[in-house]
Amino acid sequence: MPDEPLHDVPTDAKTLVVVPTYNEAGNLFTLIAELQALGVPGLAVLIVDDNSPDGTGRVADTLADRLPGFVNVRHRPQKLGLGRAYVDGFQQALGMGADYVFQMDADFSHPPGAIPTMLAAIQECDVVVGSRYVAGGELDERWSWWRRFLSWWANEVWSRGLLRLRAHDITAGFKCWRRATLLGIGLNQVRCNGYAFQVEMAYLSERLGYTTKEIPIYFEDRRIGKSKMSSWVKLEGAADVFRIWYRHRNAKRAI
């Protein structure tokens, strides 16, 4: 059941949850079942799969056949990067007429049960972030102290400090966007293709004057499969912060 009443959400609103996948076959059935069980009017899912060798794309097609209209699938020919997967998914969601667009991982690090709360919150702002670093937010207790430190440093010291952002969870991948916000950002100017995509979107939304609200979540470690966050990806993301500032220091709204 939804965590919070959705009485402020327009009853005819269309909400698309964009889920990029690469080798997530073991998670998809359960994820889709939990999203469907929310009972949110107008909710649908868009799975963006990068030709996963474990058959994630076939699982997604099976779900789309069983749940036509609720599950939609976009197949990409190869692993082209997280950032491009989200941009492709956002553009398709907008083309499908979505009023609100969610982004979330398939590995259950982002709790599906938070979606109703985030939908209620988006009525008063431009983007809602499922945040680990505001009051009430929690990290999985299985995280090591080193992993906790690196995550805190990447957010609070590096990304937030250098870019002078107000939001606390800069690298968060669980967000709800208004349609107008994504159109105003202009997805064609988003360049980061790794995990720095999250930082770039956070910087652009604040730089362009969009309001952000952070909702506390419990960030669970993935249930099935392996993390794609390698040391190289972390280093590349750190370097991208400078590129983000330089590239968008004079950014203006697209519309």
C-alpha cells in the first residue's frame, strides 16, 4: 500500500519509472511485482536494457507481454553507459506523454515503496530525490566504514563542495522529475555517461533554478548480482565534476 495518500496528485497524471538494466534478470520479476502492487494510478515502467548477456532483455519482453501497457521495453544494441541509458529512457518517457518521470535502479537499492511519497512531494517542487544523507535517511548496515566514507566524501566534500550545491545526496540515482523540469534542462546538453550523470543532472537542475526536495530513504545493498561501480568508474566520476562545472557554468533553460 502507498506510504502516503496521493490526494494531491492529478488523477489523470501519467508516471513513467525508467529502469536501466544490465545483467539484472534475477531482479526484474520481483521489482515489477512490487511496483505494480503500489496501485498508483497512471504508473507504468520503462526498462532500458543494454543487450544484457544474462537474458535481462528476454525477461523484460516476457513481462511486457504479460503486463501490456504497464511494462514497456527499450532494447539498445550494446552496453552504452548509464547516462545514455537514462537520457534515452527520459526522452522516450516524455514522448509517451509522461507528466512525472522516475529514475531508479533494478537492484532494490532504491525502495519501490517510497514512490507514492515522492509523487506527493513533487507537487510542491521540480525534482524529488530519494536521499541517504538527510535526517531519516539510512545506509545498509552491511556497508563497510570505507565505503561509507567514500560515499560521504564524494557527496559532501567533492561534488557538493566544488559545485556549491544545496542538495545533500548529489550522487543519488533515485529521483522523480517533473516533465517541465526535464524539458527545461534540455537532455541534449547532458554529456556524462557514467555515474557522474547523477552529479551533472543535480548541478543543472540547481543551476537553472529548479527546486529540489530530498526525501529520506533506506539505501539497501543490492540483493542479486554484482555492482557495476568499479574503481575506474569512481575515478572517472570524480574527474567529471570539473568538466560539469566548466561545461554548464553559463547554462540556461532550454524552454
